[in-house]
Amino acid sequence: MKGKAMLKVQAIVREERLEAIIQRLLLIGIRGLTIIPVRGSGAGEYKAFFRGGSYPVHFISKVLLEWFGPDDEADAVIRAIVQVAATGAVGDGSIFVEPVEEALRIRTGERGPFSL
């Protein structure tokens, strides 16, 4: 890949925080998001309460948000997600950042850093 480096930012967040995160990212000019419903388990132990009893929950529903773009925008994306997604409680989620070796737009054949 020539030119600027690209990064992939993956955030696994609470479903109920998704709309606020999207609005915040749009507000700062970030486009090209992919949203995937996921289920998983983190480091904490979760319990569901139903009719006065508690039950262990092994996998909880979350949302995986992916963004690909130039590395100079990644910090703003990460800050926006953390500011909106953080509640201070167990289960707020995680963010992962990886380099993208190459990007190719199928329609045009364009290669290089661009937001999807």
C-alpha cells in the first residue's frame, strides 16, 4: 500500500450504546462503519434475574462496530467510542486496533487508504 497507513478499529460495545456512538462518530465526520451483532463473554461473570431468581449467563449480546480508515483519524474514532460507550460498569466492551496492510475498492480498483 502506498501513501498513508490504514488501521482497523474494532469495538465490541453494549447494544444500547450503539446509536449514541454512531451519532457521535457522524458528528466528528467519521463515515464507513460496519455493524455486526455478536454474542460473547468477557472477563466478568454475568447473571440474569428472572422471577426472583438469578441465573448465570455465559454469553451476552453485544455489537461489533468496525471502522477502517487512515491512521491519523483512528485516535478520534477511539476517543469518541470510549466517551460514549463507557458506563463504568462491567461489560462496557473492548476496542482493538490493527494495521491494514492493503485496501482495494472493488468497484474502481482504487488501492490505498480510504474510508469504507
